Amino acid sequence: MYERLIQIEFNHCDPAGIVFYPRYFEMVNSVIENFFADVVGRSFASMHFGASNGVPTVAVEAAFQKPSRLGEKVRFTLRVEKVGGSSVRLVIQGHGADGPRMRATMTLAWIDGMKAAPWPGEMRAALEAYRETQDA
């Protein structure tokens, strides 16, 4: 399963020293961006600067179970739940040393020329291959 360890920094926190919840979305996006580069084979830079395509978020659902504090490390995991014709549904979970912190379900769409388009073959194949082996 794809994962990234992120240390909670001062810039993630409110004055009480806990993660200001919108900052989790930045962390989730970082996990997704790295997943696309590492697993799918397309960096966000190559999509946004080299071509007129990308993977914007079109739907999000999030739940926050427990606060994360400055200096803690949160392990984020990414699961591919469903690959559609031009979209993918991802589940990202964050866990601290003492259990779950947050969960987000993100739906991203492949766009080309600012319109939804079918996944390019190699990207679809990479997403499907990951989905089939993510629990191995």
C-alpha cells in the first residue's frame, strides 16, 4: 500500500499547536501528487506545465477522528477504491502513533483541454494494477 510519513510542522498548526483541519487537505494533496509521480508515472509538473491536462479534485468527503499535534508524525496511506472511465476514487487515511487521525475520500477526474476525458491507457493500467495489488 502506498504511504507517506509527514511530520506535523508549525505551519500546519493553529495557536493551540494542533493541526488546523484545512491543512490536512494540503497533506492529502501531497500524498496524491507523490502517488501519481511514483506509481502512475505522471508528475503533476508534467501534467500542468507540459500538457493541457491534469487531475483536479471533483468531490471530497472527510472525517477527522483525533487532533494531530506539532512535532508528531502522521503516516498517510492511499487506496484506489474505484477507477472509472475518466475518474478515480481514492481513500487516504492518516494515522498517528496512537491511532487514526483523519480519513478523506477524494474523487479526481482526468481532464484534457479543461474537459473530462478517458484515462490515457498507461495511466489506467497503472491505476488498475495498483488497485489489484494494493493489499499484497
